[in-house]
Amino acid sequence: MNIIIRKEQEKDYKEVEEITREAFWNHHSPGCDEHYLVHIMRKSPAFVKELDYVAVDDNRIVGNIMYTETYILGDDNRRHPVLCFGPVSVLPEYQGKGVGSKLIEHTKIIAKGLGYKAVLIFGDPEFYKRVGFVSAESYSIGTSWNTYAVPLLACELEDGALAKCKGRFFEGDIYEIDKEKAEEFDENFPLKEKISGLPSQQRFSELVSMNKPRI
């Protein structure tokens, strides 16, 4: 592989949506709605166009990453601006080969150059610890519903950026997917079988359940 990381262009939109669908189909649950999220995210006021990148191998797009601006609401009621990324999409045949890590590391450097201080996400710690993420709980940062969650992860782009950000992380309205509209959008793509009971779905369910009250 000779992976090239470049900005997403308008001509890439449909291909990126197709890649995202392939990457997430049946991964978290039967089917997926991440390709619909990509579709609507580009029009969101929170979308950071400067951090929208694709991974290309031999003129074929094989991965994508997108970011949004959001915030931590401190326990002192102050807002602390942070970034959130997702979905990070990699074609199944390219997964496990470092493509997602390349996209994350590349865009983290750019984000820091743009003045952003930290990134918070929901994801699997087993993967994201490889690219500099730690439990948000280590900074006393919990979910918007005031729990500490194992999948809530944080990465400082500037040392000490989260030291005084004790509070609750709000992912943003864009991630509250309208399931009906997502189903309608999916009708524009080739029919794919929805399968349940897969190991990745079980892992996702386990992670989602790993919450404890934030006191």
C-alpha cells in the first residue's frame, strides 16, 4: 500500500458515503446509519471542513475522517470548546492495516495547528489508545447524562488542555440520528443483508453498558 492522505473534495462525497456504509454495515448493529451521518454532517454548522480528509490507495478512496466542533460544560458552568471526530471509515479489506491511525494522526497535527486544544470521542479504548486517547474519566470528564463511560475517550492536543475542564462532554446534536430519515437515505444504495449477533455488535453493546454514576 502507498496510502496518500488528502482533503475530501465535493466529487468524493458519494464515494465516501459508500465507503462509510461498507465500513460500518452490521458492525455496531444490523445495518448502519453512519453513511447518513456523513451525508448530513457536511451541512452542519459544527462541521470543520479543514479537517475532512480521505485516505487514497492507487487512486481509490479507502478511508475518511470528519470532525465537528463541540464542547465540555464544566462543573463551574463554563464551556470549553473541543473537537469530536467520527465516523472514521475504512473499507473492510483495509481495516487493521493502519489506515484509520494515519487519518487520525494526520488530522490531529492539523487540528493543533488550527488552534484546537483537545479531541473527545466515543469509541473502543482498545483501538484508540494506540493513537493517544485515554479515558475521559482521568480528566474528571463524563457524559452529557453525567456518568463516567468506558467508551468516552479524550486526547489533549496541547499539554494540560483538559486539566481544568472537569465537567460533562456534549457530543452534539448532529449525532442524534433520525432513524427514519437514515432508512430512507439508505434506499439510495444497493440492498444489503442486515445481520444480528455478530461479535462486533456484542462488543459495542458491552461498551455502551460500561457506565457508572459521576459523583
